[in-house]
Amino acid sequence: MLNLLKADLYRITRPRGLRGALWQYLAVCAVLFFLVYIVLWMIAGGFDFSTGVVTSVTTFASPSAMLGSALGDLFPLIASFFMVEHVLSDFKEGFVRNIVSSRTGKLSYFAERIVFAGIVTIVFFVAISLMLFILCMAIGGRFEMMDTPLAFASWAVATCLNTWALSVLSLIIAYGTRVTHVSYIAAFCLCSSLVPESLMLTSGLIQAFAPGFIGIADVLSELVCWMPSNLVSWLSAGGSQGMAEGWGSLGAALPGGGFTQALVAPLPWLAAASALVLAICRKRDV
């Protein structure tokens, strides 16, 4: 597994000509965030074109709030798209057939993909966060308050764990269909609010038109509170905002409130996604 991991890390980090996919994704992120920050700053009146003087200072609630508002749903989407592209390239380039020849090989291959998805998530989080802090300093950004080290660390770990879970969930469709467009569309739906909102709509319809199945509606409503995509959106407010209490009846009963829920929720999703993808791989003879 370690050799596979080294090979994957080499594939995505080839610096010569920026052929590694990691550099390409980060370059797109850098350009995108630069344009967004500069345009919003100028619209807000941060620069006087007639005199060439900075006229105002952009203020953020906290470092985690600044990162969360910028990362939002985009960070999971980047990580998920990256993993979908990476695993689909295994089939296009014949990498899977050459490397996986036994049951042990299958287990090592998929275990490495899970670990690799986590590493990619952390790398993207650190790199994009550095970009955002640099842009924040460049436009003279200030913070109303600073996160405590524990709050910021908990927020960062929770954000990465939920994003990791979404990227692994995206692999279910990628391995199951091996169809490029379907895999990307599924990854987008999983990372957006489409699935949670559909479940909430279903729960509301059951409550309104089928009161005899109110128990199912309650389960769906509670499930929405534990979905990684919803938790990532919740975490976009930052480590100091809205995390004192849990979300949903089970979340409210947890010690530690929202931080505990955001840290614990992605773990069963990771386990379930891993088991399901391995089952698909066995069924389809990957």
C-alpha cells in the first residue's frame, strides 16, 4: 500500500511543466480566489482609483470564519472532483488491471485510495488556506476576534473529515459506473445541498400527507443533520459561530455540542462508503 501511495503522490505532484494534477487544481483555485477577493474588495470601496489609495479595511469575524466563507461548498467539490478524476484515470490508463491481480491486491488498492483521499483533502485545505490568508493580508483584512487554538483546530479537523467523507462517497459512483459525466454529476450532487434538501422535502411530504409514517419522517430529518454536505455548510460559519449546540435531537444530546457532532458524523459515512466501494470492486472484478 505504501508503494501505491508513493506512486500516486508522484503522479499528482510532477512539477516539471506543472504536469501534476495537484498543481493544476491549485493554480485554478489561486486565480479564482484572487479574482473573487479583488473584485469584492473593490466593489466594497476598498480602493480609490482616482488617488490610488486604500480607502477601507476588510473585516472578518475570525480566521476560521474567513476561511469557512471562502471554502464553503467549493472545497469539498474540489477534493471530490480531484479524486473522481484520479480513479477514472486508473481505468483509462490501464493502471487497475496492471496493479490489481489478487484479493489482497484489491484490499491494498482500495485501502490506499481511502488514505490517499484523506491526504489530498489535507493538502488542499492547507494550500488553499495559505492562499486565503495571503490574499487577506494583501487587501488589509482584519479580524474582529481570534479563534482559540482548540476551536480552530477542531473546526479544521471537522472540515477536513467531512470533506474526506464526501470525496470517498463520490468514489462509489466513480467505481460503480466508470462513466465520467455521471461520476462528476454525482459528486456535485453529493457535495451540494441537493440531497439533504430532497430528504427534508420528503420528510415534510410524509408529515403532511402520510402522518402514519411520521417515524420515517423523523429519521429522515435527523439523517439530514448528520450528512457531511450539510455539516460542511454549517462549518462555513467558522469555529466560533453556531457550534455551541448540536444539530438535531441526537446532536443536541452529545457532550461538546456541535464540535463533537461535526467530528463524529463523518466517521460512519467513511466506513459505509469504504465497505460499499470494496463490495462494488469485488462485484465488478476491479
